[in-house]
Amino acid sequence: VLTLSATPIPRTLNMAMSGLRDMSTLEEPPQDRLPVQTFVMEHDWQVLKDAIERELQRGGQVYYVYNRVATIADVAARLEKLMPEANIAYAHGKMNETQLEDIMLSFINHEIDVLVATTIIEIGMDISNVNTIIIHDADNLGLSQLYQLRGRVGRSNRTAYAFLMYKRDKMLKEVAEKRLAAIKEFCSLMCRSFSRFPSKNCFFFIFFIKYLNFIYKFKILWIII
């Protein structure tokens, strides 16, 4: 059995580290690929507005991840009020197949500027023109989910941006705080590695070792499986 994974998800890592599976890594990123600039912060509508406008001004598109089906339409309406010039739509897994397909095709064809969606975009979305992602209530998602969602952008030679946001003045749980700190640390490491090491192999090696160290230090591997 050959298992291919774009990211070192915890369950796969655990099986590899325990010897249940052999593991090999691809040590060179795609040509001209840049690290995703990642920000962890309190929710701020003005920051979101600026981020979305900056992406639209360069002809790009935006994911806005909101993982509550019951109120996703309200969030889309709030964004439309904030940016009436943008074409905004929302999508979630409870839509019928035809409706969901129409929305996704419109987004792929650049007819939609901002797609407000649940975590259904976590897997299988590869749109090079989408280079900003905003994750609402990021503290409620697992580490592997955050990493996968962040990987939906930065799939071209453009600099991509990820905003991981949590409610203003919210006291984060210890586990959630560690998840966000992990993502932030990984991204800082990636940016430093790109600037300091001419060899792309060094970047992937250091990132991978840092990933393992952090998981075993905070036991996140067992928490999110």
C-alpha cells in the first residue's frame, strides 16, 4: 500500500515513527513557490477588509472559512455590506449537489471574488488564483485542519497570506493556544529558512524536524487524532 500525503499529518507521522510504515519525503518545493505569510490575531473586521481589498486589487480571490452552517449566510451578508463592490458567495456541505457545484465552478471561473465556506475546502481545492485565506474562530480547529486549510493558498508564484483569527478578548484554552502557536512558529521558521538557506533541501529538513519536536513536546499528536 502506497500512501501519498501533501502534509505530514499526525496519524501518518505516528505510524512512520513507530515503524509501522516506511517513509520518504520530497525535499524540493515546486519551482518559484513562496512561503505563506501567516498571521495569528484577534478578529478585526477592518483588518479583514484591508486584506481582502489588497488581494482583489492584484486580481486574486479569497477564501473566508466559517465553519457554522446555521449562520454562514449572515457572515456572507456582513462581508457584502463591508465590501459592496466584491462578488461574495457562500458554500457548505449541506447544499444540494447542483447548487454547490454551480458555486464552485463560478469561483474557479473567477466570477466570485470571496468564497465564504466551511472546512469542505480543506481537501481537493487547488486554485492558483486564490492567495488569501481568512479562518474565522481558528482556535476551534485542530492543528492538522489549520495546516491543511493554510495549504489551500500559496499554490502559485505569488506571495500568499493566511489570517488565523479568534474572538476578540477571548480566553483561549491551553490546547487551542498551543495549536495556534504551533502554526505561527512553523510559518516563522519557513520564512527564516527561505531567507537564510540557499538550499531548499535545508528548508524542508529543518521544518520537518521542528514539526516533530513540537508535536512530541506538547503531545498534540495524541490530542487531535
